[in-house]
Amino acid sequence: MATSLAGIAVGIIVSASVLDDFSIDAGALVVATLLFWIVHIAVQFLALRVLVRQPSVALAGLLALASTIVALIIVNAIVSGMRVHGISTYVLATLIIWLATAGGDLVGHRMIRARRQEHGD
């Protein structure tokens, strides 16, 4: 969970740093990260449990991208101190945040696997 939150925060920070039409202030970063995480999980859960019965790896990846852009739109609408403007900015920010979150999840899974091997589980 912590690595997922860190991945989202890193993705938002990188997006704000490299995209001209994406900005966020320091106070909004914490709120945006937490809200993004909640919305992202809710949208993925809804899509995987209700809309798709047997997802493939490719479909799961597409759903992750879709839930990322939905979460970004919702968070941008709710969090003051965050501004995303333009379709291309949404697309690029979605890719950046998705990659950062996937990286955070990968690190988290490796940490769990290493801890299990350490304890012989």
C-alpha cells in the first residue's frame, strides 16, 4: 500500500514538473494522492468485478490505464490546488502516473517476496 501511494505521489510530482498544463501545490499533493488512490482502487474494483468477468493481462492493463485517467479527472475536479488543463496533458499525465504507480507496485511486490523468502514462508 505504501509503495502504491508513493508511486502515485511520484507520478503527480513528475507530471507537474514536466507538463506545462499540470500544476499542484504542496498542500494539495497529499490530498490528491490519497483521493487518487481511493478512486483508482474503487474504479478498478468496479470494472474488474462488475464489468469484466475474466480479465486477461492486456485487459487488466487497459483497465488500469482507464481507472488512472478517471481518477485523475475526478481528483482534478475535487482538489483545489491542482490543475490539469487539456486533453494531451490528461493523456501524458495518465501515462506518467500509471508508470510511476506500476513501478511502486513492482517494488512493493518485490519487497513482500523478499520478506517471505527471508522468513521461509
